[in-house]
Amino acid sequence: MSFPLLTATAVLPAVGAIATAAVPAAQRTAAKWLALVVSLATLALAAVIAFRFEPGGARYQFTESHPWIKDFGVRYELGVDGIAVALIALTALLIPFVILAGWHDADPLETGSRRWRPTQGFFALILAVEAMVIISFEATDVFVFYIFFEAMLIPMYFLIGGFGDRAHEQGEKAASTQRSYAAVKFLLYNLAGGLIMLAAVIGLYVQAGNFSLPEIVQARANGSLHMATSTERWLFLGFFFAFAVKAPLWPLHTWLPNAMGEATAPVAVLITAVVDKVGTFAMLRFCLQLFPEASKWATPVILVLALISILYGALLAVGQRDIKRLVAYASISHFGFIIMGIFAMTSQGQSGATLYMVNHGISTAAWMLVAGFLISRRGSRLIAGYGGVQKVAPVLAGTFLIGGLATLSLPGLAPFVSEFLVLVGTFTRHPVIGIIATFGIVLAALYTLVLYQRTMTGPVKAEVATMPDLRVRELVVVVPLIALLIFLGVYPKPVTDLVNPAVQHTMSDVHQTDPKPAVEAAK
């Protein structure tokens, strides 16, 4: 097509970030509205991509390809399949809610205070992250993907370290130290993964002579490109390590609870619902397509690591005293399900994993943002600081409960469908792994319902007796997310129709077909 729709969808928030940062310091409200308008315009472009995408058409659509660094075979090459379209839509959908939820998160504590960076910087960084995440989903040149995969760490570092959560029981000095620690840990872990991936990217170029994903996949399929088994496995490990850090997969997960705990609730949503999805998406797009034999070779170990993530994350969530860290460990458990679905090597598992990425993004956003509204009222992240909230703020408590029920995959809410598909897809090929993974569902019910019981029910604590219910702005954030959870829980077909053809292509790349059922259907 003549209009570069994919480029426009990524460039718009990037330009918006620059414009927002340039707003005069005294015009904080204008900067907020500018960021919100830009995010809504980006959502409109993402909607155009989603509606114009043809699931039964070419594998990559809206393609763009231009020479960039000719001497090294680098091209500015973009294209989207159904999986990328779904995740671009998720990203563009969540950013306006993140901006609205964080409307006052970067305001000075008092007039003239310089303890917080300018408000404009906060919203500009959010838009910068959106731009880099979107182009990561669009890139079909491995080098272009790598640049933005790494570049998004910079604005995220400043969002975590410079605009951390103000609700801290140990005082501002201790809070600042904890924020700095969390931001540096996030950066170092992800940089380490990125450096290892860089070596693998260079190795891939040595083998293939270019960075184009479609060209490399085609060359491997027709036999014109052959990699030695050991070479393919080492390259796969280099890519997978970086994506496992980003995802995050046990034991590379330890940066996430610190980052989510110290970030504001909207930034925590940005981390786990948006940025971390790049890791699981890249496993599908790059690990499985570029290194099909190595992916099958590594599958048993990866499934075990995913299973550990499911149970470990859920068990640690049960024992948490901090609301935000509980949500962080719950997310580690959910990412275990996503990775398990990807490497189950079945169409149900991979479709469920992709649907899980979308549904987890929506459910975690709803749960974490309501938790953020709760924490901002009380000024404490500790579960013990709450009790009886449903009697004084019933709407807040009700939305918090729905977000939690979605997280535990209650039937009728969106995550149930995706978790069911992941478990079915895993069980058909790896029944033992599938059976053990179901214990994660039981643990999810435990940590979710215990959290609700301890914070929302029982006698009203004096500290929450005058707590206001959700305000109009907060309802505008929460209600659409809950409506989506219900809609996709009842009717997931729009997303599954979008992603299924892409999953079939990936299954073909790794030369896998679904196992035949043990019992044939009656004729």
C-alpha cells in the first residue's frame, strides 16, 4: 500500500513524546491532554490495521521495505501477521488508560516542589515506550527489532527510577533508594540478555548474510540455507535468553517484583501488560521461525522452566504482604502459562498463548490500576493496612474483585478461554506437564480470594473509614477494561480468528502437526 500505515502507527507516539516533552513546564495539564490525544490517535491507527488486516491473506501484510545499511544487509523492513496485529491493538488500547490512570502521578507534592521530575517527562516517556513496543511488533528485520527491543529499556528505566510509587512506609529517602535499586536491576538484567542476543544476531548474519526474517525462513525452507545443528542451538539460546529475561521466565524473573513494586501502578501495567509481551511475542516470531529444530530440541527444558514459573510465581504470590508485589508474582505465574503454550508445539497451545497475552494484558491492567487507586487513597501498599473497604467504597471493591476473578481465570471472563486452550494444547502432547500446571489455577484462586478477603471484607479499619469511592476519571479507566474482559470471555472469536492463521504458519515452520486424538470421533 502507498501509505506507510505501520510506520505512522509507531512514529505518531514518538513525535507525540517529543511534543509532550517540549510543552512549557507551567503547562502540565496541556501536556497531559496532548499525550492523551496522541495515544487516542495511535489507537485509531491500530484499529485501522486490525480492521483492514485479512486473516486469510498473505502472512505479512502492510509490508514496508527500504534499504538502510546496505553494506550489512540491514533493511527498514516492517510487516504484521495476526499475532502482531493483536498485540499492537492491545498496546494502543492500554496506553490511553495508563495515561488517564497516571493523570496525577507525576504532579509535584506541593507548589514549587522539585522532588519529582517534570510532569511532561512522565507522559513523554510513556509515549516513547509505546512507539518502541509497536515497532518491535512490526519489525521483520532482526536488526531493526533488536534496536528497539533494547532502546525501550531507556525510557522504562527513567519511569521506574524517576517516577516511582509515592506510597512507601519507610520514608522518601528509603523510597528513593528502593526505586533506584529496582530501576538499575531492571536495566542490568535486560541489558545482559540483550548483549547475549547481540552476539546471536551477529552469528545469524554470518550464517544467513542478511537480517530479513521472511528471507531467512524461506531460505531454510527451500534448503538454500543450512545451519549446523550445534550452530543453530547456540543461536537459539542467545535469542531465547534475552526473550526469557524480558518475559520473564524463572529463574530470570527476579527484576520484575522489584520493578513493579517500586513503579507507579500505571507504569507497572506498562511493564507487565505491554513491555513484557515483546519477550513472549519474540519467542513465537523469532525463536520458532528462525530455529525450528533447536526450538524442538529445547522444548522439554523450557516446559519444565515454564511449569516452575507457574507454581513458583503462584506460591510466592500467596505469601506476599505487598499488594503490588503480589500482582507481580501472579504475572510471573501467568507468563509461565504463556510460554508453556508456545512450546507445547500444538495449535491450541499457541493460539491460547497468544490469546493469553491479550487477555492477561487487559486483566492485569484492570486489577493493577484499581489496586493503584486503592493504594493512592490509603498511602500504603501493605495488605495489612486495609480492611472493610467494600463497606465504604463498594464500586472500588467490586471492580477490584472482578479484576481478581479474571486473574484467576473464572469462566465467563477472558483469561479462562486462553488458559483452557493452553492447558488443552499442552495436555495433548505433554500430559504430565499439563496436569501439574493445573495446580497453578488452584493457587491463583487462593492468592486472589485471600487478598480480597483481607483488604475488602471484615471490620472497617479506621484508616479507610473515610475512603472515597471511584471517581469519574477512574471509572472511565476501569469500566471499559471490565467490559472487554466480559466480552472476550463470552466471545473470543474476533481474536482467535485473527491469530489462528499465523499460528498455523508457525506450526508449519517448526514442522509440527497436532497429535491425533486418542479416541476417534463417532461418525
